[in-house]
Amino acid sequence: MILPISIIIPVYNAEKYVHEALQSVINQSIPAAEIIVINDGSTDRTLEIIKNHEADIYFRNNKNQGLSATLNEGIQCSTQPYIAFLDADDVWAPHKLETQWQHFQQTPDIEISFGLVEQFISPELPEEIKAGIYCPSQSMRGFMKGTMLVRRTVFETAGLFDQSAILGDFIDWFARAQEKKILFECLNEVLLYRRLHRESLSGRHQHRKDFPRLLKKALDRRRQEL
């Protein structure tokens, strides 16, 4: 059995982690029909690692254009009726796709499925860096791309990711999906292991800077509907 799912993996300077991310996709309990990896202008060994990987991957190598543009390109390249996303430094649970696929079959009205996320400190970091990173001990609900399985028709309704967003792309997109009354669920199972490291923490800081602008856009849309 092969699931009718396109997996989209945007990569940028992820030489330390991309192999492990890809292995978590390849080792799914039921494989997906399509793996799309888009290199967003990496300057390290990311490109070499991907090219040397034995998996059947649809690969594109681009100049750097930013995360949202890379995600949108992946969506436009995809061919399957369901889409999943994985950041190149995170890892899926082995049953991730199978679990969500089964729930889609059992609840056909659902359009987006999420799951729990468990965070971990990247083991290669020096001890002094690890000591300064807060890592929650409990799993939590993961309303984020890495846990999501979504019908591709949702992008026709809610639109693609906002390419003006630096790192808050998902907040804006999910707000638009909710405004369109897209039905979603969050399964009570850990589906994603999210890596904490220096780059991910700096990304969270930028995410917070992006949030006020994205919140204003959401409020403006609601005012227009009144």
C-alpha cells in the first residue's frame, strides 16, 4: 500500500540534520507516494547529502527565496490529494502518516489533521548551550506544519502561504483556514519530534517579531467581512 500523500521538505543549510529527517520519512509504517525536497539556496553540504541519498526523491535546487516561497513551490509541484510537511531538522514518528490517514478515513469531514509534538534538545550541542535551552518535558498539541496532514483542496480555499512572512507563515495561513471554516482535529498521539538548537531558537525570536503584523492582517480581513 502507498498513501496518496505528497511530502514537502524545504531545506536550507541543514547538513547536520537533513539525513535524519529524510530517514524518518522513508521509514514510515506506510510510505507516501511522493517526497519533494526543495533546496532553498543552501551554502553548506545540504545539497550533496540530498543528492547522495538513495531514496526516490523529487528534488529541486533553487536560489534562496525564503521559506514561504519554497513551501508554495512544493505545493504547486505536488501531485497527490493530501499534503504533509516536514522541516529538515525535525523528525516524524514512524506511524505518523498511517495514523492520520486512518483518521481521515474514519472522519471524512475532517480537512486538516494535527497531532502532538514532543521537543528535544539536539544531542550534538555543547553542554553549556544545552543548559541554556528550555525544553518542555511533556508533549503538547502541535498546531504546526510538521504535524499536519491536509487535503490539497484546503489550499484552494485558504490560499497559499504568505510570502511576505519571514517565519510566521503558518500562523497567517492557519488563521485564514479557520476563517474559511475549515474543519480540523488534533490527535492525542505524538507525531512529531521537534529539534531545539541555536538556529531554531533564533527562528522563534524572529517568529515573535512577525506575529504583530500577521495579527493585524487577520484583523483587517475580519473588518472587511463585517
